[in-house]
Amino acid sequence: MSVQDLGRVHVVGIGGAGMSGIARILAARGVQVSGCDAKDSRRLAALAAVGIQTMIGHDPSHIDEIDVLVLSTAIPATNPERLEAAVRGKKVLNRAQALASIMTGFTGVAITGTHGKTTTTSMVTVALQHAGVDPSFAIGSELNESGANAHLGTGDLFVVEADESDGAFLELNPVVGIVTNIEADHLDHWGTFDAIEQGFLDFALGIKGRNGFLVACLDDPGAARLIERGADAGIDIRSYGESPEADFHMVDIQPSASGWSFDTAHNGVRLGRVELQVFGHHNALNAQAALVAMIGMGFTSAQAISGLNRFSGTRRRFDFKGEAAGVRVYDDYAHHPTEITATLRAARELVGEGQLIVAFQAHHYYRTALFSKEFGVALGLADRAVILEVFAPGETPIPGASGQTMASHVPLAPECVTFEPSWSAVSQDLLEHAQPGDIIMTLGAGDIGLIAAEVVEKLREQEPGNLNE
């Protein structure tokens, strides 16, 4: 279905990162858009500012004057708009189908993988913009440069974060794809890791059918298996990573004062040094993926590197929230053990001799049950850890899948690990042992990021000369 065929659209859960981006681009393409969400937010205010009608709460009357309902798989079957749409025979599109409709007529560039999608998509977008291209984009978080998570550009490229969690990435029709990594996650949808791997292969085969190419990380075991299977299937795959066998071999990688820097060797030729403004070894790999994709699209390595060197990050990805009383506060979306490990290693690069104090809120009972021990080990990279209860609204609890169980797996001294079931007490738990030079981080896919701002405010109250002392 093309945009021209949609008519009037109502987006359920319009305040979400992905859904708000879809709504924004639909409106930019001339579609009459409305939407609702359970609570007010800055995203709803931003959408209202561009003429999109937003509503708080869910009600069947919201679809009285619409033609198409757009919703994500997170919207339950009991949702009143969804039920009313079924009764009235209204057209219903899932998130990926709506995204595919707005990508019609563009050359699609899709970035997927278990981890790193948002950052890599953002890097590709920023690099293209600095290369003089105005791409359309839909990303799961806001770019620091523009503050936007979606944009209808004037060029023919459409860069999209392609979500594998519910198989949505198979609805898209990209010509260029990036796979950052493949790990066991979202087993509530896929069931088995074999099914996940097959889904990524199907994604790659779709790109082959459109005469496109795929970029994949040879350092990651799951992506390496995809590269091997893809080669057997005749897919054009360009590999990257620190592995000497990679088509684009990362060399001379070093941490710097502002982030990481590296060079890339291809066919024996050095392509130029990337000097990132973001921390984390994993972000160096994300940047290299963007570099390889840009070269594949016909841009020079110098153009790609120039843009990557200007990339300053995205919201909720090692997101600096403020500094007060000598303590720096960051927030990050990390919600899988691999992501937490990468984020805390990056924080270790930054904290120096200070303490790393972390609060983590797990997302979904199934993921907590599956990775409880792995979460504990990852959080052991901190000096002190505060574990919240699982964020899983509307889900049926799984025995043993709790924050308290996870806290028991953190390999730190007992006095350095706190299970905190009270949301209001978390900020004080984080501040209790904080000293100048320390870093405090909030981690998780739920609403834990709200605590980071609270921590900054309390730190400011502690500064000498503050009137609130």
C-alpha cells in the first residue's frame, strides 16, 4: 500500500520512538494523521507542533473519522481502538507495513542487528547529511544534531532502523542493509535462535533479490555465520571488523580523549582515520559499518569519515544528562547483557580512577528469566549496582524472573549491590556513596531514564552555595 492510498491515519502508541517517527513522515508526505498514547510526553508536544492531532488515553471514538489504523505488536488485542477497528472493518497496518508504505519510491538503507541499530542508523544518517545528501530517515531515538528521530528528505535515500524483534524488518524492501550482530533475544516472538538466524538470512536474501548488498560484522559469531551462509547463497556481502579476514579490516584502533579512533584497510589500502566523538569499542565497529555502507553507495571514504567524525550521539545512548558536585550522570538504553557490557566498558574508559555507580531496570520477564545470570555478570563491571524490579507492564510474571534474583548474581561485595523495589528511593541509593570524579549511570529500556534527571537535580542541591542547602 502506498502513501497515496492510506487516506486518514490514526497511530496507536504515537508517543513511542518508532511510531512517532512514522507519524511525522506520514504527515510530511501529506497524510492526515492523528494518534493517541497512554500518557503525555515531549514527543506528543513535538508532533502537535507540526499539526498532528494527539490524544491522551485510548477510546473507540478515536477512529470515527479515519481510514487506516497503525499499531505496533506491543499494542494488546484488548486495545479499544484495535477492537473497534475490527468491528468496523477498518484497515489495520502494523508498524513495518506503515514504514514500508512511506518508503515507497525511495532507495532503502536498512540497519538491523540485535544491538547497535539505533547508533549505526544515526551514524549513516549523519554521514550522508555531511556528504551533502538530504536523506529521509526513521530512527529509534533522536539525533543529537537535529533533535529529530524522523525526517522526510529531498534525496532518494531512505535510512531506516529495521527492527528484528517481531520480524518487522522482513516487511521492508531495502537495497542496502547492515547487520551489526545476531544474538539470542526476543525469543518470545522467534521461539528459537535457529529461527532468528533464519530471519536474518531471509532479510539478506530479500536484498539479493533487489540486486543490493549487505554489510555484516565478521567479528560477531552470529553475523559471521550469516556471512558464510549468505556467500553460499550468492548474496553480495561486505564484511567488516577487526578480524584480518574481513573485507574491510579495522586496524590501529585506539581510545582517545573524545572517543575511539581507527583506520580501515581494504585491498591493502588504508582508507583514512576515523576520530569518533563517542566512546565505546562497540561504537567504533558501528562507525566502520556506516563507512563500508557509504562506500558501497558510491561515496568516497573521505566523505564518510568527515561525517562520522562529526557524529555526536543519540538520545539514551550514553546520553550525558549533566554534571554537578563533581559527579557526571549518564543514561543509556542498554537492556541486554551484551549491551550493558559494552556500555559499562565504555564508561570505564571515561571514569578513570572514579567509581562507576549504576542503576538497572530489566525489561520483560522472559528476557530476565533467560539472562538473569548474564545480567548479573555484566553489572559486575560497575563498582556499585542498584537493581530495580522488572519493567513489564501487562505481562504475567515468571517465577524467579525478578530484580531481586538478578541482584543475587552480581559478583560484587554484598554492600555494593542493592535490590531497590521502591522507585522513589533509587536516586538516593545512587547518591549515597557518590564522590567527585564518579560516574552515575541509569540503564534500561523502560522509564528508568527519568531517574537520571532527578539525580542531577539532587547533585546540584549538594553543591556549595546552593540556595536549597
